[in-house]
Amino acid sequence: MKRISCSGIIYKYVVYSDSSCIASVFTEEFGKLKLFMPKAFTKRSGVVKFVPSTLDILRKENSDLFKLYSHSPIAKYISFLEVADISIRLNLIFDIIDSLLPLDESYEYLYKLILNINQENVHKAIIYIIYIIFKISGTLPSFYSCKVCNNEIDELSFYLEGDIICDKCVGGKKSSTPISTEVNTILKALKSNSTYKSTVIDLPQEDKILQLFVEHVEVVTSKKLKSFKSFRELLFYL
Ligand SMILES: [Zn+2]
């Protein structure tokens, strides 16, 4: 087996007593992978989360695990760690990647979208990125037509356990979550790159869409997304 140099983002790790760790990494070439990092935490070294880095790795024979030889964060992406607006959103994005995408499959387009995040576009980028994660993982709900009557959603709709139901069909299903007309307009814009580019999204709208997306992830995986509670606590204070 040959050592490989690739670009990747460490988004999670578990530390062991000998100061080694197993990290979860999202790479450009191999998608999600598990990385063994010997002596990851010493006086001279640490692990930098969320910053795209150049990784020198080797796949262990007959194993899913890779071993890390070196990792150097790329300086121009240091804002991914230092700008709280970006890092709290990356935390949520990677929580969703961790929940919905399988190991060892390449998602170069998604990786590029993440590299393109900056302070100005991060509010819109997170919505588009999660939408793309739904698409490539085959979990995108049909936001645009009613599950019951099949009619196109025009204004208000409701989210009920993975399905979208129109205002007329929802009846007394009170446990459903309303999706407002303005949220539906943004969801529709996601279908076209040029429409989405010209769409303006404010913080309360971003929050509403992310609540809907997170509810959907939790329905699909039957697990709570831990990062979302802290995300919302920080959202309006940054
Ligand atoms: Zn309907």
C-alpha cells in the first residue's frame, strides 16, 4: 500500500489514553473516512478541527482504517475555525454528513461547496449544502408536492414524519410542523442555482429552514442531532 497525500477536514475525534486518537475526516478524494492518529496530542502537536488540511495517509491492509503520518492545515482556511459564524455551522454540517453519508464514497462536489464557504455566504451556503447532502444520500423529501394529493405545493405546507402535506390534506394532523410560504419560496429557489444565488435569506429564515432540515435528519436517522441545540443557542448571539 502506498502513502497518499490528499485534502481533508477533520471534524470529530476520540482521544485514547496514549494520546493517540481516531478521527473522522471528510476528504475530497475518498469522502468520509476513519483515521488513526498516533501521538495526536503531545506538547508539540494537536488536532485542528474544521480547517481543510493537507493529509499524508496510508490505508491499513484489509481495514477501513487509515493511518495519519502528517496533517497541515491550509492557512487560507483558518477562518473556518476562528470565525464563530462559520465554525458553528460547520459543526452542524458535519454532524449531518456523519449521520447521512456512508464511509468511503467520494463526494467531490460537496467537498468543493464546503471549501467555498466564507463569512458573507455562510448563511445561504449551509442551507444549500444540507440540501445537497439530502440529494446525494437519497433522503431529500419531496418538498414541492403533497404526499397525499400529489398537487404542487403553492403556499403553506406541513412536514409530517418525512413527508410534505399540503394545507388542504393536513386536516387535524396536529403533530405536523408548518412550513410557511416564505420558507417554501426559499425551498423552491434551491432547485435552480441562479434563482438561489439571487435569493436573500435573513437569520430568522435560515433558522426556520435549518429547524425543518434537522427535524428531517432526525426522522430519517431516528437519532437526535446533538449539535443543533448548541447551534441555536449561539445563532442569535453572534
Ligand atoms: Zn394535498
